[in-house]
Amino acid sequence: MKKTSLVVLSSMLVVTLTACGNGQTESTATTSGAPAAATAAAPPKEVTLKLGLPGSYDVTKKEIIEGFQKKFPYIKLEIQDAPWAEFATKITAQIAGNNAPDIWFQENAIVLGYGKRGVAEDLAPYVKRDLKENDYVSMLNAGKGTDGKMWGIPHGINPVALAYNKKIFKEAGIPEPTENWTYQDMLDTAKKLTKDTNGDGKTDIYGMSVENNMTQGFFLWSKIYGGGWLDETKTKSMLLDPKTVQGITAWQGAMKSGIAPTFDVLEKNGKIAQMFGENKIGMMIMQYSGQLTYKKDYPNLDYDTVMVPKGMDGKRVVPLVANSWVIFSKAKKEQKDAAWEFLKYFLGDDAQGYLAASGASLPLKISANSKLDMNTAPKNKKAFTEGVAQAGMTTDETPFWNEMKTTVQPVFIEMFKGTKTVEVGLKEANDKLNTVINNNK
């Protein structure tokens, strides 16, 4: 159940928010600019801020909320939290009823859609006035639309890297991966690592794994030869491009050749995370947050990471997932001002330090990378930070990205299971993708 708690903040710091009248906006997103600067001589006006936290404190560290409460005693937080799926369902109804929280976060693609629908406040003027963008990674702008308006700011970023089992490499006498690897190096090495250790005719150690999801799976593999699922304008399908076909063929081929576990093998052995944790997979594409699973369930696992390999065309692609904060465009001005104070705090040194230390996602502020835990596996966390700096990108998000993804992903799952060939599957996915694109023109 969603919990609502009213927290009265207690501290002596005096900061002023601009007062306003009824402040209600129309149905279109507000783009008139950032709030006026506060008047230092005026006493702060008490304001209640409705803060939506999907996933509660498991996702947003409690220390961040407590730190904000201490610094801004005049802003009373009304916290609305719920499990992620439940929150997503309820926020839809709240938006329709015009009573959404003043600020919350969701998947970045959904936030881009909110901008198109007039639900989200344009944060570009606020950022321009109050932030030094060079202090942050480029993904600070993940919530920016093609019109230059910024509909959200990431809560954190969750990129991928190549994770490898050091024990398996050592026992096989094979050098560990390097940042100069290509996908061909990975595939060739995976063949050498794949072994039947007990002679029963069944594979006991797979050299690598492939995923059936988007970020680590078909999006990434569609690009290893220079293809992709969308063109640069994100308005045309590339699923039948020969380079895309090559990439998806290699993705499915890793399972067909036996160097990666098939869907059936994964079903019997507890999925990729368990097989990697039990020393049955040599390499895998891992999201940054995956480290929490291995820290909790497999604390003695000897593994590390390097940047994802370069594509066959020499270019590296580092997909990432971002959940973004959004300020409700229909909130009153004083609530928008308070919400921006919260976002500024969240993007500051203290909160970004807490985020970095959590291991749940990478911080946006570059200086906060010094707080990353380099003493626990994977120790080479630069595989993620430098990967983002070199080639970080979202999965071609658009306002109707979620519709495109949910339309084509079932087809890719069939290809992953081997029940559809690449040729048949990509043609079907291409037709479905074009239908969604045309319906949203």
C-alpha cells in the first residue's frame, strides 16, 4: 500500500521561496522560465511539498531525505511512496485527476512523454540559472526533448559494462578482458572458456551469456556492427538494415553455437545472475546496479569489470537506464519552487555522495565519483564511469518509446527462445515498429 507521511522539518537555516497566488497552470507544460531569485531579507514561507518516491527508501536513500529536511526546515514533506509497479499505476490516475505529487520520478522515456502531454515542467531555465552543467555528466540532459526543453533530470544513471569471472579465466589460463577488446574478441574468448568439465557431454561452464531484455540485449547487439533499431532522427526503423541483421544474428548465434546458455538452460539453472554467481558463466553484460545482487547473494564471487567491447566498426556503445525526476506542471508556483530546491539539493555534493556510496546507480555529479566503493567487487568501477564518459547513451528514447519497446520486445523474446528465426523475427518487429511510429506522427 502507498504510505503518506507528513514530515515537519527542523533546522535553523533560512532560505526564502517566492510566494505566489493560486499558481495553477493550464494543461500545457510551463516554459516561462525559472522562479525569481529569493529575497534574503524576507522570512521563509512555510510550504508543503508532495514528494513521490517509487520504491521508497530502497531506491532513494533515506539519508538524502533527512539531509534535505535538516537544511530546509520550512519545507514540509508529504512523502508518497509505494512499490514501483503500484506507484506507476497510481500516478497515472493521479495525473488524470489533477492531484499528482509536486515532484516524483519515473522512467526517463515516460517523462519525455509527460513533456509532450503537458504534464511536466520545463526545467531548462532552472538548470541554466542555478547549475554549472560542466560539473555533471552529459546524461544530466537525458530528459531533454528534441525541442530543447528539459522535462526531467535523472535520479541516477545505470550503465552497462562487461563483467567477467576472474576464477574461470585463471583456471583456463586465458588473459582477462581489456578495454581495447572488440565483440569479436569476446566471442572468440567465450569459445575457449566454454567447457564440459566432467565429460558427460553437457556444458558446465559457458563462456558468456546474452540477455533477452533491451538494454543489455537486443538494443546493444543491434549496434555492434553499426546498426540499431532506430535511425539518428528516432523516426525511422533500422531493424532491416543489414548491419542490424548482423548484430542480432550474432546475438542469437551465441546461443546456437553453445557458447551462451539458451533460454531452456537458463530456466533450469536459475537465470543469468545465478549462473554467473555460481561460476557457470565466464562473461556477461552487467548493469551497474547488478553489483548489489552479487554483493548480497555471492559475497565471495571473484569478478571484475571492463568497459563493454568496441563494436565491429570500432565504435563503443554504452547503453544506460535513467529514471528521471519530474516537476508537475500543474503544481502551484510555490510548490514548484520548493520542488526545485529539492532537486538542487539532490544534485549537490551531500546527496550525490550518498547516491554514489549506495551502489544502486552512478551519480550525476562528476566529483561524487570519488565516493564510489572501489574496495568491493567490481573494483574497476571506472569501467562504468569511463564508459559513460566515452559512449554513454540512452536506448533511443522518445515520447512514445515505451509503446515501441512493448510492441517489439515480445518478438525479440521469441528470437531469444529460438522459436523465430532472425529473418522472420526482424521483419515482424520492423512492421510493428513502423506502425507505432506512423501512429505517433
